[in-house]
Amino acid sequence: MAETTQPTQMTRGAVGAGSGLVPSGGNMLASVRNVTSQPGFQRAMPTMIAALAVVLGLAAYLYMLEPARTTLYASLSEADKANVVESLTNAGIEVTLDPVTGDVLVPVGDYHRSRMSLAAQGLPTSAPEGYAALGDIPMGTSRSVETVRLKQAQEIELARSINEISAVQAARVHLALPERSAFVRHQEAPTASVFLQLASGRRLDEGQVEAIVNLVSTSVTGMARENVTVIDQTGRLLSKSLDDPASILTDTQLQYRMRLEGIYRSRIESLVTPIVGPGNVNAQVNIEIDFTRNEVTEERVDPEGTALRSEQNTLDVAANAEARGVPGATSNTAPSEAEIADRQAASPSGAGQSENRSSSEVRNYEVSRRVSTTMSPSNRIVKIDAALLLRTQMVIDPETGVAQPQNMSPETMADIERLVSSAIGLSAARGDNLTVTAQPFVSTLEGVSVDWFQTDWIENLAKQIVTVLLLAVITLGVIRPLLNRVLVPSGGAAMGHGGMSEIEAEALESVEVGDGETLEDIKAKLKPKKSNISLEMLDTANTYDDKVAIIRMIVGDEAGRVSNVFKQMMKKELDQKA
């Protein structure tokens, strides 16, 4: 009894180890073997291997596609970083940000192209810190190097200040600071040049240019305003208007003329639109303006209107006494005061004396006069030329059904002309001119006719069809045979199931192994029933291996009959030979 039981147990162990149908919980290796030895796992093994190979191939391909990256810009502001990333993305460059430092990274092959593309757009806009570079000057640096570094710092700081203007996209400042001399006559004034890159569609007015000039001139000691030059990216000199008052006046005059013409044009359109309808009128006005200023000073004198301003009378009286005394030296001496008194007392008044009288009279009269200063008004309109274009209305002919242009009546045209003349103040004495005409407007533009096979959608459709055909050829001619070779082994279905046919494999999957069953019991379950095996199955078998498996199963069940058939065939053949 013991001898009979022991071989049975060994057989069950062999079944479990050999077939893998009986699960074992010994160790991990045995469990893996049990899983891998399952028929379903073995059938799916080629598909799993192919899928794993495809995944690994895609991973390797993506890894090889990922290019090596380098730092394009570091320590950018958030605004500049956003502008740089957007610009490079629009240019088709794969840009990423370093997750740790936030630096802008680009592929190594696109480094120079990225720098050129950003430089063409004026990015990044932020300039480096100017005075921060002064802290990096080492000890023992020469004075000339310190001077150059200081000038560079000043240029950078001025450029940073100018960049804050909204219309300025980028700025560069060049300072020419001459060396100081001990002699006054050898002193040279410093100069500066400012290069501006304006934003697209933006411009600087005269006030902003003057502000930039004042900023630079006041930031450098001894620099005059006229020594600062400002230009833009087109090479246009912006600071010329500061030294040329005529240019300022010309720009102002042009703006005034354009504004006045716009006012007159809007008056005409607002007046005529209710008559002809919106979109049916177009007006243009040309105004000649005299901007000269004349100042005349006139002085008029009235000869009849006089007035005594001042009068002066003068009377001159001169008395001469007769000569007396003995001629000689004594007489030539001056008399004493006593002698003079005695002489005057002895002679009566006027006796012996002569008098000379003269009188003069001066009268100043104020003549009536008038001084007037006449200043002719500036911005005087010399002539107005206006043109008014009206749309001709299209009327459908009831008989033909075709739209025909209908001209306006002369009365309507005359009314419109009088209204416009009154609205803009036309003067015949001044030589103003007004032209009113009606013409049909072009509503639709006729393009060039193109053949149907030359249209864009036909070309796109042809490209898509060719692409689909190429994909189909590649899929059916290349990919499918490769998948068949990978997923379906050369040995047919029998090799895929460990030497078993599909019928045997299906039977193996349907078998349930219970505890205590021997190998003979399992084989009995694996044997197909006689009722399920017939000669008709040969006709329904798909492959040669399936037909061979069916014949083997028939021979196994009907071995005696098959042997008798072969014996009869051999005997008949021997009889024929005899």
C-alpha cells in the first residue's frame, strides 16, 4: 500500500513541476515559474515582448531627439523672461526654463540663431547695473582704467534711465569726456551721443527729445545742451529741432493744417451723410495757409495841431566906462577900492559909460502826431480747395431686372454744393473752389480666375490622399509583415502553444485540475470526446498543423480501425504487384 501511494505522490509532484498547472507556494522562484508556464502567459509572451520593445524603442528615440541645451540668458527680469520665451516660441525654437535657477535654456544648435532673433527685436530690454561694476575694480588699478570704468558706468546708468520711457525700446549712450587741462584756453567741452531704438509704431515728440537732452546734459558736469545728439534706429536726427526753431515751426504748422483740414472734412461728411446715406460720401479738403507775420509801425503828424510846449526869454546888458588918468605906468596899475568909490560918487549915473543890450526869445511848440502799430494776423487762410465725391445709387430696372446707375438730379447736386459752401465758408473773392461729382463706387473686387484643379483645396486634398496612400503602403507592406513575424512564430500555431494545436490549447485551458488527481486523470480530461472528433473537422481546419493534430487524435481513438485500413491497403498493393 505504501509502495503504491508513494509513486502516486511523486507523480503528482512531477505533474505540478512539469506542467505548471498545479500552483505551488514554495518560494518566489516557483511562483514565477508557475506564472510563466501558464499557456495564456506563453501565448501572450510574444505580444508583451513586442510591446516592451516598442516602448523601449520610443523611449530611446525620444531620448535621442532631446538635444543638449545651454544657457541663453541668466538673471533676467520676469518681464524680459516672458518676452524672450514668447519670441523664441514664435520663432520655432524649443525654449525651456531651468527649474532651479530659472535661466532660459535653448538647444546648443539654436544658440546663435536665438541671440540674433532676440537682438533683431531688441530683447532683452533690461540693461546691466552700471555702478555695480565699480565694486569689482581690483586694488592697484591705474587711474586711466578707473576713468574708463567710471565713464562706462555713467553710460549704462543713463541708458537705463532713458529705457524707462515707454516709447523707447532700447537705448545706448556714448560720452566723450576730455581730459582736464591746467590751461583754460585748452579746455574742451564734453559731448554725448544717444542712440534710441523706438518701439514699433511709436515716436518721440519734441518735448520728450528735449527731456532726454536735458537728462544727459545735466548728468555730466560742464556739458551744454547743444552738445548732445539724439538719433533713432532709422538714422533720423531727433535733436536737430532743438537748435533749429524753423523746424519746430514747420512741424507745428503742418499739424495745424492737418487738424484744420480734418475739421472741414468732418463738417462736410456730417452734413451730406443724411442726404445720401452713410458710406456714400467721401470728402477731401486742401487749405492753403499763410503763416507769415507782418508788423507795421506808422507815425502820423498833424501840422495844424500845435501847442506851446516851452518858452525862454533872454536879455543881455553890457556897460563900458571911459578911460581916465595920466598915461604912464601909474595909470596901468589897478586902482584901490577907495579910489573907485570916489570916482563913482563924483560922476553921475551913466555919465561917461556906454551900454550894449541884446535879447533872445525861444519858444518850443509840440506838433500833434499819432504812432500806430499794425500786426497782421498769422495762420491766415489764403485759399480752400474742396472735392466731394458721392455714390451713384443703383436702381433695379423692373423690366430687365438689372441694376442700373441712377444719376442725381441737378437740383440735388446744386443744393449739396450750396450747403457745403456755407458749411466751410467758401469765398469767391478769395478764389476758393468746390467740386461735387457723383460716381458709382466699386463694391466688389473681381479677382483672377483660377482653374478648378489649381485651387488650394484641390492641392491640399491631393497631398492628404498621397499621405494616406504612403501610410497604407508602409503599414501593409512593412509594419504588418514585421508584426506577423514577431507575434506569430514560424512554427505556426503549434509552436505558439508549446507544440499543441489550437484545439488542444483550448482544451488545455478548459481543464480544471483538482486536488488528488493523477497524471492519467489529467490526460483523460485532455483527450477529446469521440463525439467531438469527426472527419468534417479536417475540412474546417485552418492550418496544416491543425489538420495533423486532428488526424493524430482520430488515430489515437481508432487505432485498430486505422491499422486495419493500412493493412488492407498494403495487402492490395502487394497483390497487384504479384
